[in-house]
Amino acid sequence: MNSLQLVSPAFKKFRRVFSHRNRKVLAFLLLGSFFTAALIYYGLYRFLEYVGRAPMLGDTFGPVLGALLVSKLLEMLFLTLFFMVLFSSVIAALSSFFLNEELPTLMSSPLPIGLIFRSRLLLMTIESSWMVLVFFMPALFAFATALNANWPAYLIFPFFLLFFVMLPNLAGGFTALALAAFFPIRQMKKVFQFLSILVLTGLIFFLRSLEAEKLLNPSYFKDISQYILSLELPLISYSPSSWLHKASMNLFHNNTGEALLQIAPLAICSVLGIFLLNLFAGRFYRQSWQLSMEAVDNQVLGLEWLRRVIVWPLRYFDPVFRVIANKEVTTFVRDPAVFSQIFMMVAIVFVYGYNLSILPLKDIPSLYSGELNDTLVFLNGPFIGFIVASIGMRFVFPSISMEGRAFWAVKSSPVSPRKILFTKLFLYLVPMVFLGIVLCMVTNSVFKVSHPILLYLSFFNVILITLVITSLAIGVGAVYADFSAESPLKIAGSYGGFIYMLLSGFYIINLLALEVYPMYRLFFNRFYVVRGSSGIVLIAISAILLLACTAIWVYLPFRKGLDTIENYEPE
Amino acid sequence: MNQSEPIIRFCGIEKRYGAFTALKSVNLEIFKGELFGFLGPNGAGKTTLIRILTGIIQPSGGQIFIGPYDLFSQPDKAKAMLGYVPDRPYLYEKLTPLEYFEFMGGLYNVALERILSKGEEMLRMFDLWDRRNELIESFSHGMKQKVAMCAAILHDPEIFVVDEPTVGLDPRSVKLAKNFFKQLVANGKTVFLTTHTLSVAQDLCHRLAIIRQGDIVALGTMNELQKRASMSDSNLEDVFLKITEEELEQQTNIL
């Protein structure tokens, strides 16, 4: 028996997720993922290549400053990656070491504790790191290409990364083992989920506060030497991210020998860390696990005042709506891992608004700025759609799954599944539309919309998009419901969550395609007065098609979700 | 007990899962005011029938009438007559017992005052009143079972459907639960329960049915079952084993 055999049930479970899916859909998704990865890779490569040349800074300073900027961006990416893995590793460690459902069986078996621990460490490392690595890999390879790396660098770099993700995982493992000795595990897991969101939120603000766009604009610089010096300094000295950064820069510049020397501290720390953690676990793991079994669950009814404020107006609604809404709000407020997501969402919304506010529209010749402004207003609706869709994925999409195994209570009640789904749709539609409209108002005021039709159209678009996105979240969330999932975050990151985001994107493309002609006429009319009624007819056809398509996009996922729920047989 | 008035009628209920048949045309009548026990070995189809009765799963064929209502064409009216306690008490873990009652009561359109007063009465009866402000996630299996039992009674159902009511309960709670069922029946309600604890079934039930491999193989009072097994002085455990083994032998002979 070895550690790999002990994690095989988890791999089998993972395989089962895909085994009963339609092969064609899977192939399509796989191709879509490759396409997206290629797009990220190529887009970022072109961007980095441009930043590396920095033509706006002149022929002398451009390449020097550009190279420093690319290097700085890579360091920032490694730092972000490190913190992301660190926090997710503590959460994954608490789950894998103490809350995993196979543990009682394993702990009561005659297997050595070290073997059990190593299998949990492997599970935890995979769980905390795979998604980060998969999503960051195309971006990191784009850096390699932009820095003219040779092919061996692409083969060696994943090993560097492996050492790099090992360290935060080992730190997470130590932290989890130590925490278990003093605190109730379930509570700690929630606290860390909460903290990780706060740190990510902070990181979003930190990265934005660096104002990377200023680095490419010479008018912001008073003292170029000071600026070069600040670029050359590492963000955090003697840290794993700075070691990896130095090693990677050498590797991508094809100084492989130097790169291997630079990665040595990271490799030594990783190997030493594994050895020490094994020793530590051999001594304390069983003891910590026993303590975690004795710890009570969360008894704190935190944010009770907020819950009361939100549910107070619900008393005026019909009883079924009231109790379902009440339960949703209560569950939301009492789960720190869920409500803390709001901070991150607020940060994303803030950064989006801020980014728009600093767009250099004033620098563009006035003849064209009006047109550019209007085009941006038109495209802003779909962008808001993507923000609302990502918020929907975290909060609305998991709402059916989060009924959990208690769903029998609803199914055996006189309330029909249709009413349940309608209640949830309405419940989530209100804040989603509100959010969409607020975003639209703020961004419209930033753009100073010149045409009243555009202003109305932007609100109309946002309302249609949020309506479809909410229906998709409820419908697709019901079709791909996982009533045994513990965390809404896992549900959001599931296969169904991916389908939901994909479909949201398709609707937005559908909306844009149908509005292209009316928009073209709107711009065209400014220069030439159009005669005849053919244009009006085509605009009317576009509008009718748009409304019809929207109705279908709202109805179909909802209907499909309803069928699934009606036929669902709870455990 | 009013033998002339069936309050639940199973008419040819079938349930198939692919090639496997879980229920083979079950026909059964339960009368108003009856405490009916539904017995059978593991995997015989007891829980499947209960889940069909409570509208959680759909049968492959057949009809169920609850009072005057067809469960499948008038589910809202039929389900409003039922109170259900499942074998595994999965509840909304982030709610307190009183909040859970409010949720369940709301689904059955029960007035808030009734929910609170009945909820308090039931929690006190099951010794859970002191823990009313704690989250259900911290409760043991038995405590959750009691909360589920309390919630099932809030809307004053005519029929109480209980799947394995004594699993996870301590002896005092088992006694409380048994008295509770007797009290319900004394008040004219009907109780339909499944259990593996045959002594509980023998103590409580007016009539019993034994299901085996999706077929009802015996139905009647304790005396009638004893006669059927030709074991007039034996307890339910012996009778149950005799009947289920006989059935198995018969099937083996046929094969």
C-alpha cells in the first residue's frame, strides 16, 4: 500500500464526474478550453511584446524600461500566485487532513500514520494548486515567448513551478496541523475562507494601486532614474516569489545554468519542508485529528443584525416566498465563506469603474471621441453582463445545489418545483438587475453619453442581460445541481458552472449581433440623413428578433431546470 | 379506527430502475385512525414506497389516493394532508430549530403563531427547548430526527408518515416517540411507519404489511400474521422471519 493508492478513490470520483457526460459536449468543451488558453497565451504575448518594446518611451529608453516592466509584471504574477496557493492550501489542508469523509476509515485501519498523512498531503496539494496552475500556465508561457525563451525552458519551467507551489502548500499544511491543536476545525476553515477572500480583495486593490498604465505614459515621470531603480527592486526580497522570478528570468533568457542555481533555494526549502512536515505530522497528526473530532461546529450566529435587516421587508410577501427568501438570506449571512465573496465582487466592480474613469478619451481627437465614446457605451452593456454573470456564478448558480440533502423537505411539501424555481428566480433577479442598473448608471456618467437613444439602450441591454443570466443561473444550476456538495465555491467551479458561463457569453454575443445593425444606423444617421423606410423595418426586425431570442434564452434553461428538479430523486 | 374509510389507497404502484423492479404493483389500503406498520428486509422497497407516497419520487405506474385527492394530479392538496419524517434527517444546517419550523410551516402555509406555539410545545416534549437558538449543524443524528419529527406535525397533518422513527434515538426518546404516535392515533390521525425494530411495530401497530422484493407478501393484524405463519404464540420477529423465509423458499422452488 502506498500514498498514491490511498488517493485513488478521489481520482475515481473525479473520473465519474466526466464519465456520464456527452462525449461531443466534452470534446467541444475541451476544444473551447484549448482555444481560450491559446487566446490568453497569444493575447498576453502580443501585449508583453508591445510593453517590452515600449515604443512610446522612445528608441533609447523604450526597450530598457520595457524589459524591466515585463520582468516586474512577471514578479507580480508570481506574488499573486503564491498568495492564492497559500490561502487555498490552508483551506484544502483543513479539509483533506481533518474533514475528509474517508478519514475515519483510514484512521481506524492499521496503516501507518505517515502513509495516511502523505496521501492527504498529495490530495491537498492537487486540490489547492491545480486550478491556479491550469489558469496561469498559458499566461506564464506567454512571458516565456515574449522573453524569447528556447524550447528547453518550456520543459524546465513546470518543474520550477512545482517547487514554487510546494512551499505555500507545505506552509498551509503546517498551519492546518498547528491550528487543529488549538481551534475547532470547521470554524477555522470558515475563518480562512473568509480571510482568503479578504486577502484576494486586498491584492486586487494593491495591484490596481500600482497604476501599471502610468508606466507606459512618459508624461507621468519626473525622474526617470528613480523610476528605473524602483523597477529593479524586488517587490519582496528573499521570498519564494523573488527566487522564482530571478530563476525564471534567467531561464527565459536562456541562461539555464544560472537559472538552476537561482532555483536552488526554492528546491532546498521544498525538500526540507516536506521532510520537516512529515516529521511534524508523524508526531502530531493523529493527535490533531482526534482533537478535530471533539471540536464542536460553528455556534456563532454572526451578522444577526444584517440578517434581520434584510429579512424584515419579506414579512409583507406571500408565505412561501417569505420563508424561501428568509432561508436563502439566513444561509448566506451565516456562511462566512459565501458572504465574504461580496468583498471581492465589490473590489472587481470598483476596479472596473475606476478603469473606465481613467480611459484617456480626452487625448483622442474630438472629431472621433464622440463615436468612440458611444461605441464604448454600447460595449459597456456586455461588459457589465460579464461582471453580473461572474457574480451570478458565485451567488445564484449554486442556490439550487445548496438546498443540499435537505431538498426532500421541499419536494415532499405541497409547494410545486415550479414555484420554488420561480421564487428563486425572482429573489435573485431583483439584486442582479439592481446591480446591473447601478453599474450602468455609474459607467454612463463616466462616459457622458451623448445620445439619448444610447442611454436608454444601455439600460435596456443590461436589464435583458441580467434577466437571461439569472434565468441561466437558476436553470443550469438546477440541471447540474450537486446536492451533496458542501461548498458553493466548489459548485461555482464545477462543470455546470463552466457551462453557465459559456452560455452567458453566447447570449451576450447573440445580443450584440442583433444590435449591430440598429447601432450602425444610429452612427450613420449622424453624417447622412437616411431616406426611406427599409432601415426602420430592419431595425424593427432586429428588435423583435432580440426580444424573441431573449424570451427563448430565459425560457429554455428555466424549463430544462424545472424538468430536472421534477424528476430529481433525493437520497 | 374506522375500517370503512381508507385514507391512503395504493393502486398498482410500480417502480422500476432500468431492468430492476423495486415495486411490483403494490395495492394497499390504510384506514383513517390506523397505526400501520410497513415491514420488510433491507432493499425490499419500503423506503421507495414511502418516497412515492410523499411525492419525493415518481412511480413508474399506478395511482395513490390520499383522502379524496389523487397524489399525482392534485399534489398540493394531497401533500398538505401528509407529515413526513425521513429515515435520514437531512435538515437545513444553517438554521436553528425554530427557524427550520418557520421554513417548513411556511411551505404548508401555517400561521406564524401556530408555528411558534406548536414548535415550543414539541421542542419541550423532546427536551430540545434549551437548544432552540443553536444551529442544527451542531445537532446529533437523534436530535435532528426529533427536530424533523417536530416539524412534520406543525401543519397538523391527517397522516403522519415515518421512515425508521427510532434509529438514532435514545431509549427515553424512543418511548417519547412511541407515546407521541399513540397520542396522534388517539386524536384520530393516521400513522404509517416503517421500522426494523419489530418490537416497536408489535407494540404500536394495529395492522402490518410485510414487503419482500417489491411484493406485499403478508398483510393483517398481529393475530392474522401469526395465523398466516402458523405460529400462534410467537412474537413478531419469529413471524416476520418465518414469512420472509417461506417466501424466499417458494421463489427458489419456482425458479
